[in-house]
Amino acid sequence: MRWGIVDGMELKLTLAALLLAESLNAAIFFLYLWLLETSCGATLGKAMVGIRVVRTTERSPLAAVAIRNLLRVVDGLGFYLLGAVVASCSRIHRRVGDMCAGTIVIEEHFGYGVKIAALVLWTAVLGSAFWFVPQICQTNAALPTRYLNCVVLKVGRSEKSAYFTTASFHVEVRLGSVSAR
């Protein structure tokens, strides 16, 4: 691994690895939502369940969807509790991002062909991720990092327990054996 160490039954991740992973995850997620909602009005998941994002103002589609998805940070506070509370109090069930962007989510009949195509594409992307991630990890040699190289997260397993450690927070789960009587 580039910024982590596998030591026996323990995985140690550095701050650099966590920051890089979260930054890439946020960028890819934003681009996915922004591009699909701008071009089609729906992501793969929205197409499968039959909903679409539409504009309620004259704002350009690129700007409206960008604002809507950038404000997911606000809506996502408390595992989307804030967004759920705001949407449930709204007359037409809009979250903060929809209110600021001038968008609304409506029901849309996409047809079975579109729903099946979305499901196949979603499955193909997920399957390719499961295929390529181990390949990438095998071919990239570990590089020394100058900054942010202290281990901040440890996940591991011993003979009798599994554990998760970060900073001064430690969770340990004792593993027991089940015997038949």
C-alpha cells in the first residue's frame, strides 16, 4: 500500500492515506452526481427508483445541480438527519440543497429498459471496482512519505479479538467460540 502498512493481521493507515481517499471520494461522488443530474436529470439510482431532479428557476442546469450537490455537506449533517428534518418540514419536501439551488425531485416513469440499463451499468461499475482495486494495490510499490506519515488508524484482529483504534479511541470486540451441546 502506498500510505499504509499491513503488519500481520493489522492494517495501519496514515493521515495522508485517509485525506487522499476522502478527497478522491468526494470529488468522484460530486462529479458523478453533477454530470448525471445535469445531463439526464437522474443518477443511476434515481433512474432505478423512478425519480428525477428538475429546476424550478431559470438558473442554468450546471449551476443549479452544482449548488444542490455542494450543499449535501449541510444536508448530510448528522447522517442526513438535518436534510430529513428540513425536507419533512418543507411543504413540497425539499432539502436545503434543493431550496438554495431552485430544484425539486419529482417522480418520473423511465420505463423498464432504462431501469434495466441503469442496473446493468451500476453492476458493471461496481464489479470493475472489485476487480481493479486489488490490481492497483498489487502494482503500486510503497513510497516513503515526507509529511502526514503518522499512523492514525489501526484495524486488526488477534486470536481472541478484533479491534479498531484511532487517536485515543479504542474499540475491541472479543471473539468467542460457539460450542455445540
